Amino acid sequence: MVSFKAVTPRLGRAYIAGFLGLGLLSLGVIPLGQSAWPQGDYEYAFSDSLERQSERTLEQSISFYQGRIHQNSTDGLDQAALANLYIQMARATRLESWYLLAEKTAQQSLANLPFSNDGAVLALAQIAEAQHDFETAVSLAESVGNPDALGLVITSKLAMGQLDDAANLANALAEQYPTLGSLTLRALTYEAQGRDQLALADFQRAIAAEEPGSPVGSAQTRVFLGRFFAQRGDHKAAQALYREALHIAPGYPLAYLQLAELATVQARYRTARYHYREVGGPIALHGLARVQALQGRTATDAWAVAETELRRNIEGNSLGHRRDLAHLLLERGDPADAKEALALMKTETANRRDARTLDLLAWALVESGQLPAAQQAIGEALDQGVRNAGIAYRAGEIEAALNRPAQAEQFFRLAVDIDPTFTPETRQRLGLTRQHQRFL
């Protein structure tokens, strides 16, 4: 494991301010009678700087380095810089073709400059993370041995379920450099461990510590905090944070996806469709199919369109869509899909064992009639400490199916304790159970 001391000596504030560009993962009781955080505390303090920051766009930066490489195609450092810009574009647009360009460019950079080329190696590490090849991502990042790799190590270890290692690194970083990126990373590790009060405090500290110059990082932190509130029933705070994220980074896909999910939970289906269409791509297509099914309309074609796009992405570049495809197959509710969904999740959990992935594995095992194995999978998710109403409710269903009503009732109560708004209708709107009533 890479040590914190080995990577921190050269760590600078500019790096930490842009920490979230490496990409972060999706994963105590907060009083929820009213919003737990006043609105003014999440408003962006540097709105006047946004227009100036947009003057040099990502596209312009890409064009600049493409021009330099055209003049000198053997320069490895320029190609490494371009590869990392392509990765930023992939995250900004959610178009995975940019990752292919990034990989090709990083490999060419290493061919031109095989030594002392940390930028190219780190680009390949980020691509491995996007492909959900987390062990390779960690190995490459640790081989770089500089501060830029630390965030990637932390997020990859979170994905692999290695929460103690991730938390130790994140805590050391945040203690020494309490900035937007480091505090957000630590908040995510606390959230994954179920330490909600500490997570909330660090999200708040992260926003209080932000500086101008990293608008996407500021937007991303607000989306993560909004999701934190949404999963605990505070929809008002969540929506305000998502909208502030869009104010900071207009068109930010993750904010639109979370707004769409929130609108779906609230049965505001027209609004949900609008937000999904702003994003596009396989995840949004899945969401549109769900909305159509929830409205009681025949969604066969919509499911098929989303499935086709997910399969195309898996076959084309394997950028981590196995779990997404398994989710679609399980939610659509066709019993004929259960075998494939289970195979997909077994492949995915070979190297990815965060709580959400284990929850989907448990669901696939239930649909395949393997209740003891499902109980074991959901138990591993719960042992990580995460407080998630959907996971708790699934644990209750599994206990009920195993004829353990007392244990089932405890988990059902836990789900409502985590999210007082959580109901069977909410669960279906989140896509956590079959839409079979509307599938047939």
C-alpha cells in the first residue's frame, strides 16, 4: 500500500484544489425534520469568477496541445498532458470514446518517453479505474509515487471495499491539507463506513474551504452532498445542492442525473424525463425506461434501447457497464434474464466489492433462488457500515424469505430510520426492485 508520507512532500494547494478531477465514487443519524444545512452555506462564493474561468475552455486546451504535438510528434510530455485532458473531457461529456483517445495518447507518450513520465502512467491508471480494473489502477498509481496518484488510490480502494486503507489515506491527507478535494475524499470514506455525522461535517468543511479555479470540483462536491441528503429523505436540501452545482458548472451530467433520480422519487416524471434527456447515454436511457414503466406505459421498447446501448458499450470498450447492465436486467423483471444478471455480477464483484455492488449481487442471487448466498452478500455490504435504506430493506426481504421474521422486521425499521420517506413506492421509483408489474 502506498504510504501517505511517501506522496505528500510535494503536495501543493493547487493540486488539492483540483483533486476531484481524478474522479470519485458513488456510495450517526441526521435529524431530518427540516433541512440540516442552511441554504447560504452551500452557495458558491466565487460566482463572479466563473465567467473568467470559462474563457479558456477544455476544448481550447485540447486544441492547444494537439497543435504542439502536430509540430513535434515525439514530445512525450505534451502527449501525456493531452491524454489527461481527454480523460477530463470523458468525464465532462460522459462520452467514453474520449477514454479510447486518452489511452492511445498515453501509450504513445510512453513510447516516446518511457522513463520519468508520471503523467502518462497516471492517465493509464485513471483509464483502468474507469474500466473498473481497480487493482491495476492502484498498481499504476502506486508506481507513480507522487501526490497526484493518491486520490486514485483512495477511490479505487473504496470501490474494492478496502475501507480501512482508504480511510487511513484520506484522513492523513485531510489532516495535513484540509481543502475541497481532501475533505470531500474523507467525507466519502466516512459515508461508506456509515459515519454520517463525520461525513456531513467534512462535506461542509470542504465547501467552506473551496477556492476559485476548480468549478467542476466544487460542483461535484455539492452533488455528493446532495445525494447524501436525498438518501436520508431531505429532498429539499438535495435539490438545492444539485441546482447550485449546475450554476457552478452548467451542463454538469452528474447533477442532471441526480436531479432526474430525485424527480422520479417524487413522481415528477415529466421533469425526470427532461433531466435524463439533458444527459443522454446508457444510464439516462435506463432512467427513461424506468420512468415510462412507472407511468404505467408499455416500456418494452425503452428497456430494449437502453439494453442495446449498454451492451454496445460493454462490447466496445468494457468501461464498467457490467453492473449497469445487470441492474437493468434485474429491474426490468424478466425471469429469463436472472442467469445473465448473476453472471455479470459475479464477474463484477471479482474486483469490485463496494456496498452498492454487493447489494446488486444479493438481488441477482435472490432472483436465482440462492437465498443463503444472497444473505452472505448483503451481510458483507452491511458489515462495511454503510447506512443505506435500500440495502437495509433488501436485507429484510432476504431474512423474510429465509423465514426469519424478527430479523426481517429489524431491517425494515432500520430502512425507515435511515430515510423516513422510504416506502415500497420509493423503492420502485429508485429502481431497487422489479418493475415486473409493468413489464408483463
